[in-house]
Amino acid sequence: MAHQKEQDIEALKERILKMGSLVEDAIRKAVKALVERDRDLALGVIDGDAIVNTLDVEIEEECIRFLAIWQPSGSNLRFVTTAIKIITDLERMGDLAVDICERSVELLDEPQLKPYIDIPRMAEASQKMLKDSLDAFVARDADKALAVCAADDFVDNLNSQIFNELLIYMLQDPKNISRAVRLSYITKYLERVADHATNIAEMVVYMVRGKVIRHMACEIRNSDKT
Amino acid sequence: MNTENLPPIKQGLFRRIFALYGMLLVLSIIGTELYVAGTVRESRTRDLRKSLSVQADLIGQNVPFRDPAVLDELCRRLKDATGSRVTIITLAGKVQGDSDHASASMDNHLTRVEVQQAILSGTGSVVRHSDTLDSNMIYLARKITQKGRAAGIVRLSMPLGDVDASVRTLRIRMLLAVVAILLMTGLFSLWQIERVRRLTVQIRDFARALAKGDLGQRLFLGRAGEFDEIADSLNSMSLDLKHSIAATEEERNRLSVILSSIPDALLISDAQGIIRLTSAASRTFFGDLPLTGRQFIEVVRDRHFLAALDIVRREHRSETAEVTLDRPSEQHCIVRISPLFYRAGELSGMVAVFHDVTQLKKLEQVRKDFVANISHEIRTPITAIQGFAETLLDGAIDDRENSRKFVETIRENSKRINSLVEDLMTISKIELGVISVERSVVAFQDAADAVFAVLRDKAVDKGLELRRDIPPGIGVIQADRDRLIQVLTNLVENAIKFTDRGSVTLGITENNDRTSIYVSDTGIGIQEKHLPRLGERFYRVDAARSRTMGGTGLGLAIVKHLVKAHGWEMRIKSTLGKGTTVTILLEPDQGDAAQMD
């Protein structure tokens, strides 16, 4: 019987990681579609979100079924509760990828406002955070998860920096406003992706150490680490 | 020997068998004794009765019944002769003569059982306890017929003591025999039990040694009957085990050798997708990521891989996917996942083979880039030529002032196509090996002079200083002079292009007996991620900037090839914003050549 329980946990893990890989792919493609101005790629990502949504519902049902059947305790309980929260974050990130694509398609109506330099950097950082948070989940590595939390500040700073830059474009010429606002939306979405990655990382820390570190300042977390 | 040190075999079984057999033995001996004693007593009594009967008849023929006075005396004499008590009784039961008592004092014997039997059937016999003699007596009475009519009764009696004694003797002998047999069988069976116990211990120890893996030994029990057969089977089992274990081990070794020697990453999983076995080369694909006991998806989180995995699981057929691994460095792989069936129809595992195609991908990319670049590089000047030519034809030809400028532009672009074609020719010649390196002794100073003569104007135009750094003593190297000048020209020209202020230095140094030439500038520098790709044909850090300066994108590629043709080594070090240094390490024995000169 215990064997079956382990198998259920493994199956759950597999589906979560599958969902994670789909979301990683969606965000990567969304940013590519923006930078390369590729309409078909963007539309593909928008269509693909349905799979992520389905997985979200299915995994949640499986988690609840697992809780009902096994009434787990200890690490298994923490795993399943973490799973339920992680998939919510993943699903939101999938939606954000769709949002980025929608804005990118809208941006196609006009010429490119400016060369994209910081946005790909920001996208790269957010994607790395998502990837690292999922890696930390796989490896049950709390230190790696804490590193993800720390990386969030970098993305936040980039976001405000890009916003200031876009503000200048808007002040220079009102014709820039619609494009600049859309780009600003996109950076906000990327910043949100990083936030969700941070959430996942925090849940991984909870799963590994059994300690809640959400809503704590970075310093406290780090002092906790040592 | 060492068997004594081990815990002994439980003895319960032997004790029980011994007790059972002992009991059976005792019971059967007792039974025999009872039967034999009964039979002996009976036959003795029968014999006695017969002989008494004959005696009585013989006595009876000579007894003068009508003369009672002599009968007592007669009886006493008869007793002396036969040893039996003799009594003579009339048919009415009156005792007429007795060997032991005075007949007159004796009571009527008609009531005695033997007498009554004798009157009725001629013979009567009975065994009765005699109070007077305190022993069992046998009495035998015989009716005597004289001259055709019954004359009287002769009774003989004898103590049965003899019979009893012989039965008793028999019983004692048998008892002795029983004790002796019991002792003997006891000893014998103890010996046997001990022997069996020893054999059992031996067999047990052998079996234990087998279980521990101490194979190939032989169990020898001596002449042990059935145990020999057991020993034989155990020996052949040991041998078979040894062979089959050796075969298994060889199989395992073979597998591990295969797994450690194939260059591809090989992950073998069970039916659940949990990795159980990996090849040694997997490390180069996955770094220090733990593999065994993990799910595929934990190791490769790639949707193409997952899609392939799903197909393998669902449809039980092989599937190929293209994945990019990023640990420890980026690698493009073709992965083929195949289902494993240990039993028909039931998926028992999967094997995923990762084949590194990073190099192929790179080559493919280089080829694609080359074709794209060459068409682009040629099209740009051709478009310009075409455009200006058309403008001239459209009437500008009459505009003296501008037409000259247009024609100059056309010439510039033609030159650029020309230099591009020349560079391409050079590169393909070098690649084909048509250009050979003719070494001679070259004074580095001369080469540097030649380079600077060509490029001084360009440097002066940009306000740059051209420096030379040639320490005394290492002024001479072995090289193909023309090629060396070509290399240095390309490098210095590049340095001038990407430096806006400061200087470009061409120098030669010696370090650890190895001479090296370097070109360093104080220019914009190159981002580190570009460094590995420098020297690829048409690879440009900043394409727009390079082209405005008339670069073909082939300069460094030519340098790289020429350096390689000399057997030298090129290294590029750069700091963004600070400058770049290109170092060419000459072959190690250059120093000697220089000194010999």
C-alpha cells in the first residue's frame, strides 16, 4: 500500500513538472514573439494556454483525491499542499504569458518603438527564476529556493528602470504613448512572473524545512538560512 | 574440528526415535517371554501327565487290591523307585495304601476331582496346591482294570516345583538377554545417532557456506550411504551456482563496461519512469545532478521530451525528440526513447538515449549563416552600385558635381566587392591547403614597419598613436614573411577600427621560453560571450559598425587560418570599454631559432 502512495506522489510530481515545463516554454515563446515580432508564435502561445488550465484543474483534483485517500502527514502533507499552491502560481504565469502575447500582437500594428534591450534581460531573469524555482522543487533544495527569492529585487529594479525610460518616450511624443503603455504592461507582466516564481520558491522552502517564510523581509530569511 | 564450535543440532528427533525403538524392543521381549513361559509350562505338564499315566498303569497291573495290609509298604517302595507319591484307592474311595501317610488315618477320597474323573473316564488329572508340601502338585488318578473288571484306582502325585524352576531360569536368562540387547542396541544407536549428527552438521555447515557465497568447495562425507547422495547433489549445486553466478557477474560486467564506454547519455527507467540505470557519459550531459531514483521529468524538464515520453508510454513504440539541456553547459541532443518489454505486452521500462548534436547544430548554423552572410555582403554594395548607376542614367550624369561623387561611390562599392571576393578566395585557398607557409627568418622590426607603413594614415585620421614594443634580443622569428605581414595588418587594422582614442600597440615578448606577438588597443572591447565565436566567417560583434568601416567579416577568419597554418595559437582577451589584446603564441622552439641566427 505504501508503494502505491509513493507512486501517487511521483505521478503528482511528474504532472506538476510537466505543467512547469509548458509554462516555461510559453513564457520563452511569448518573449520571443515580442522581440521578433512574430504574430503566429504569439497566437500559438495564446492557444496553448488551454492545456495549462486543464492541467491546473486536473492536478488540483488529484491533490484533493490524494488527501482524501491517504490522509497524509509530515512531508507528504507538505508536498501536496505545496503542490496545490504551486500549480496556482504556474497557472497565473501561463495567463501572464498569454497577456504578453496579446500585447505583442497589439504592438504589431505600429512600428517598433525602440530596440528592446532591457526587456529581454528582464525576461531572461524572470525565466531563470522560474526555472530555478522548479529545479529547487525537484531537488528539494531550500538554499536554491532562497536564492530565487533574493533575485526578485533585480527584476523589480529593472521594471522601474524600464518604466522611467518609457516615461521619457511618452513625454517626448504623445504618439508613443499607446506603444509605451503596452510595453510597460509587458514589463509589469514579467515582474509578476518573477513574483510568482518567488512564491513557488517560498513554498519549496516550506516544503523542505516546514517553515513559512512568506511576507518576511529578505534579511530575516537570510539570517534564518545561516 | 570446527564443527564442534558451532551450535549443535537439536537432539529431540534422535531421542524420540531412540525411546520409541527401545520401548518396542522391551515390549516384544516381554511378549515373547510370556508366550515362551506359558508354552514351556504346558508342555512340561503334559509330558509329566503322560509319564505319570503310564507309571500308574504299570503299577496298577501288579497291585494286589485284595491284600490291603501290604499296600502301604508297596506304595513306599514304589515311591522310592519312581519318585512320585503313590496312593491306592478303592472304587468306593477308601484309601488302601499310601506312600507318605498311613492309609488307615486318611479320609475318603471319593470327593477328589481326579478320583471322580478316573471313575468316570478312566483317567483323572488335576493341579492343586498342597498345604502339606506347600507347593503346587499334579495329581493323576487311573482306574485299574484287572481280569476284565475294575479293581481300583491308582493315584500318583508329584510336586510341580521342577517345572516352575525351569520357567524361572528361562525368565532370568531372557531378562539378562534383554538387558544385554538393550545395552548393545543403545550403544549402537547412540553411535549411529552421533554419526548422523556429525554428517548433518557437516551438511549444514556446507549449506551455510554456500549461502554465504563460498562456492566451489566440495563436501566429502566418506562412506555415508544416503548422505553421499545429498553430498553429491550439494556439490553439483555448488558447482552450478558457481557457474551461474560467474555467468551473471560476467553479464553484469559486460553491461557496466557497455554503460561506461558509450559516449551517449543512456537513462534506463522502470515502468513508472523512475531512472534505474545510467551510462557513465550521462555525467557530461547532466552534470552532478543526481539521476538514479529520479523521474525522467525531474532530470529533463522539456516539453518535447515529455511529449515523446507520453507517446512511448501510450503507444509502446519508440519516439525521437530534440531537446536542449542546459546543465552543465548548453547542449543540443537528439533523444530517442524506446519502450522496454521484459514480458510481452507489458511495459517494463524505458530507455532514453541522448545523442549530442551540439557540434552538428553549430556547423549547420555556421553554414546557414555563411550563405545568408555572403548574399547579404554582396547584395549591399551591388544595391548601391545599381542605385547610383540608375540615378546617373536617370540624368544625374549631367550633374558634373554630383555625378563624380556617385561614380566614386560606385567605385568604392566595386572595390568592396572585390576585396570581399579576394578575402573569400584567400580563405578558401587556405582551407583547401593551396597556400603553403614558406618559413624564413624574419626580422620582426621589418614586418612591423611594413604594417605601419600601410596603416599609418588610417591611424592618424582617427588621432591614434601606433606603438611598437620590441625588446632587444628577440627581434627575429621564423615565419612566412608575407603571411605574417597579412596577419599583423589585419589585426592592427581591426584594432584601429574599434578604437576611438588612445593607442594601438604591436609588440613581441618572451615568456617561459615561448615567444609571442601581440596587438593591443585601448578600444571599446568585446563582450565575453562573443569571444568564442570570433574568427568565424562573417561573425561580427556589431554588424552595423563593422560594415560602415568597410569590413568584410572575414579578416579575423583569415588571421585565424594563417596562424593555424603556422602552427601557432591565437588568444583574445578583452575588457569591455578598456580594450582588447590579441596574442599569437609562436611554436615553442622559436626562441632557439631566433638565438641561432
